[in-house]
Amino acid sequence: SYQIEVDLKAVNTIPEIIGFREMLVQVFRIIIKRAMNAIASMDKRDGLIEIIVEHVETSQSILVSISDNGRAMTADEISAVFDIHENQQDTLVGFGLFWANDYLLGMGGKITVDSRTGNGTIIGVRIPVRQPALETHEGGN
């Protein structure tokens, strides 16, 4: 029932990255679902999720910025964004971002969160790029 527009931009040429495709799909599914829920919680009919993908050569990584114009997180929510906790129905919540961040940290990446009232939330996902294989020379030198 919500009209959520998704705008995807690639800033420059994106090299091959490290990681399993299926795992990275799940990372982005978790983050985009969170953005959709933030928009729905504001009962917005003009929701916008903007995804910007950029190769950052200085850090040899890809930075994916996912922003939404939904409800901003409080300072307490930001500080606990990667925590797993139980809700009133005794089910675990928060596992998705915990898992996504843990997976990215394990491969040398990370997730950052910036959220401000009136501006929504920006989640940054940094993923290392695959380094080119070094050429080997026959003959020992």
C-alpha cells in the first residue's frame, strides 16, 4: 500500500568484490527491509530509498550508501543497532543487522549508521575489493 521509490546510482566503475553473492544479497535485503519499515512507520506515501555505490580507491573498497526518508533512529537505537535482544513475544530481534555486520567485519568490511530526525537514516556498507592476483615468473626471479 506504500509507494516507495528506489533510486540506484553507481558513481564510478565498480571492480570485483570479495564475498559470496548470496551472503551479500542477504546483507542488502536486511538493510533495505529496515529502510522500508522506517518509511512505513511514518505512514509516508512518498517513500524514497536511495542507493549509491562507489569505488573508493584509497581504501580499496566499495561503499554502498543506503538512505531512506523514514523515521530516524534515536541515539539509543543507534547504539544498540547491532545488538540481539528479545521482544515481548520472546523472539529474537535485531539478529539481521548483527549477522550482516559480523559477516562484513569477517571479510574486512563494516556497516556504519547515521540517523537524524527529519533526514531519515543512512546505512553505509563498506566491502573490500578483490585484489588482482600477482603474476608469477618462472625461473625463480
